[in-house]
Amino acid sequence: MRWLWALGLLATVLCAGCRAGRETFVYEANPERAGFSRDAWTQIALPIEDAVRQGQMPGAVISVGRDGRIVFERAFGTRDPMAKGRPPMTRDTLFDVASLTKPVATAAAVGALVCEGLLAADGGIPGEELSLDALLTHSAGLPEYIDPRRLASVPGGPGRPGSTALALARAENVLSPGGQYRYGNLGYLLLSQFVEDQTGEALGDFAADEVWRPLGMTRTTFHPAAVEERLARSAGDVPLGRPFDPLAHWVLLNAPGRDPGHSGLFSTATDLTRFAQSVLAPAGQRWQCLSAFLLGGGREIPHWPGPEGVALAGAARRTRAFALADDGSLSHTGYTGAVLYLDPETGLSIVLLTNASYGNAAEFEDLWAAVLRTTRRSLKEDRSP
């Protein structure tokens, strides 16, 4: 059934491109044809150029999409400041995208199973009394993280890392009440294990068959080749091709047939824009189902007050896969300096991938705010071709 689903999705994506008289994903050099101001590409590049020049990060790639097209991509700086000659960043550089793993791999895989009719959207994890929806929206009460060395100390821990982490959390009484927003990684580690148990495949293999390859995401993987020529270095002491996150690295190294659902994915700006635009402009019934799953379930979730009993003001607004802003836009970030942004109203997506784990969070947040502000300002109000 899964290969038929993937074949049908590929056909609908290709046919959508045929109906439009062009490829589904096109690099569009003329900003005005894509609905942007004439100097958009120059203006969008300015804050990134400044950040690289000021040493906030070694390099970056930005990809802007709209209406099913990749309309602008550009690379800046170097992909590896430690390498001889400081090789330039390129548009096809492969990044450790950290927590973008959550929507692009894990939530998408769960959604594929739901759209195949193999899971109920409001279903749960057998034997664990946890709903898929609560795990996807970080409202299941699980702790944020676990030292991977703890998993190694438990018999059978490597074989079922999600269940082992949950058992440790329960034994140590560090769970919080369900229905409160507590962003973390263990829920997605449990979700990836659940997908693998349901399909008999590693998470990355299932996601590649069902989602990535049908969309042309040919360079998205949990297992970049050791001799990959275009890998970005995510941190000075982390070898190329190894995820920055220690828990993700531990799962990949010690749990055969398992992939970490919370982090550890490698991808390119082009691939992520293909994913984003397929969510915003789904082609065909099956992808419409998956898009609706990822963008659905939106609600406000009260913040967990934490061990000190002091909650953040307001509430978290989430869909099943993304943070939901007041203006209806959606986003997800990655610790290594990655952002995936979608605006259903305008059809706009922005992917920003950087080496910002060299810098600090405040600088990266300022950079992203400037990129978002400049890109939205460059988008004209009308949607004429």
C-alpha cells in the first residue's frame, strides 16, 4: 500500500507542474514575476551578508518559495571554517537541521500513516497511555531531555530508546500533567520508535519512501556519507556528518534500525523548501491529507509552570507540526541555526540554514527577525503573475 501511495503522490506532484506549464519547483530569477519587489533579492540578502561579515556565523543558505516554486536561493560565507581554504557555502550544502527533524521527518511520517488509514489522527501509543496528538504538540508531560548515557545503563535500552526514556522518566517521577506545553525531545523519540514499530522500517527509510523522494527531496537523510563533499560544520568539535545533538548521535550509533525522531536529520535549503511548498500548495488528494494533518490540530496550550511553579505568560499556540503565530504563519527552529517558516495566507515559505551554533541565540534571533521582516516587506500585496 505504501509504495502505491508514494507513486500516486509523485504522479500528482508532477501533473501539477504539467498543468502549470513548468516544473513544480523552479528557481525564478525575476522577483516581480513571483510577486516581490524589483530589489527583493538584494534586500533579503543584506542582513545575512552583514551577519557573516560581522562573524556571527561562518555561513548560511536562504531559500524563499511561493506558490509551489523556489523563487530565490543564495549561499553566503563558508560551509566549514576549519577546512583548508575555507570552502565556500553552496546552495546544495547539507546541514544538520536539528529540531527541524520533528516536522520534516517524524510528524510527516505519522501523518503519512494516518493518511494511509493505518492510524487514527486522535489515536495513541499502545500500552503507554499517551496520545499521538499530545506527543506531537509537546503536551504529554514528558521531560525535555535525557542524558543518552542513561539509556545505555538500562537493559534493552538501545533497542527501544523511546520506551526506555519514558520508563526512566516515570521511575524518577519527572513527568508533568498532560495538557501543558513542555517543549522537548523525548516525545518525538517515542514517536519515531512508534513509526518504526508500525512499519518495520527505520524512520528515515519510511519518510523517504512516503514523503521525501516523491517530492524530489533527494538529499534529506539521517545518514550523510562520511566523504560527503558539501557538509556544513555545525560546531567546531563535532565531526562532519555527525549530528550536533548527543542523544541523536547515540541513537544512530547504538540502536540499529532506529532513527532519532527529535533531531539528527541532514537536509538542504532546496529540499526543505520543496517540503514547505508542498505543505502550503498540496498537489493531489493524498498530499492534501498530509498537509491538513501537519497544519491541523491548532490550539492554545497552557505553559507548564516548571519545577519552580512559574509559567510563561500566555499560552503556546501549536499545530501538530509547527508553532502557530497570531498572524496565522507557522514556523519551527533548529538549535544549529535553522528556521522553517510558512505563511498560508501569502503562499510564502522561507528556509534559513546557518552555522549559527558557533554564535549565540540572541544574535541568531535578531538575524531571523531581520530576514523575515525584509522578506515580507519585499512581497507585494497583489498576487499577479
